[in-house]
Amino acid sequence: MKIWPFRQSLDSSDGRLRSIQHRYHLVAGLAILPCMVYIWARDPNEQGFTPPCLFFTFTGFYCPGCGTLRALHQLLNGNVLAAFWLNPLIFLSIPFIVCAFLIMESRSPRMKLPRIASNPNVGIFLCLAIVISYWVLRNTNIHLFSSLRL
């Protein structure tokens, strides 16, 4: 029995699927680029640029995302320290974003990944723990975290 043609058809379908995934990543990247240029060019502190945070408006507490747009504006304009003080969660999330991108773009289906990256539930719970901890600490009176407010 010859199973070679079946194996070849599986390999080619995997290539087509990977090609479609790369197109989606390219389209997403091209969609994000003008948004980043707009954030770089326009200061979010200007009146009428963005609506206020609804969570802060209704509760008076800061959400994990408060200050992110201004931090991205500062980061894109080269003010790394100002961006960090507006929302340090951006800097904590960069390694996770890079790791996720590398996992998605890896060509090898059997790429050796650290145990935390090979189990998505561990990564999700780790991210949730970091975000919730940051959210709680941001709304406390601890000096380091109280300076991270708007």
C-alpha cells in the first residue's frame, strides 16, 4: 500500500493554512500601523481626543488600562520613563506579547517551548494574576503605586 500521496496532500494543506494565517497577521499589522502613527502624532491629553474611562468615571477607581494611550504616545515619542510612570503594565506585558508572537509565527510545529508557554492555561492565569494585582495595588495608598495614577 502506498500512502505517500495522502501524506503529501496533508503537508500541502498545512502550508496553505499557514499561508492564510500569515495573511491575517499581515493584515492585522497593516491595520495597527496607521493607529500607531495617529497615536504618535496626536497627543491624547488634548481635549476631545478620546472619551474618558467609563470605569473611572463611574467608580472613581483606576482600571489597569488607565493611562495606556498616553503611555503609548510617550513611548512612541521616545519618552520611555514618562511612559513607564503612566502605565507600567505596558512594560510588563511586552515579554508576553513577544512570546505569543514567536509562538504564533514559529515555523516548526514541534518547537521546544518552556513549560509555561506550552500550557496556555498557565499563561492565561499568570497574566490575570499580574493584571489583577496591578489593578488592586494601583488603587492603594502605597507610595510607589499611588504615583502611578493619572
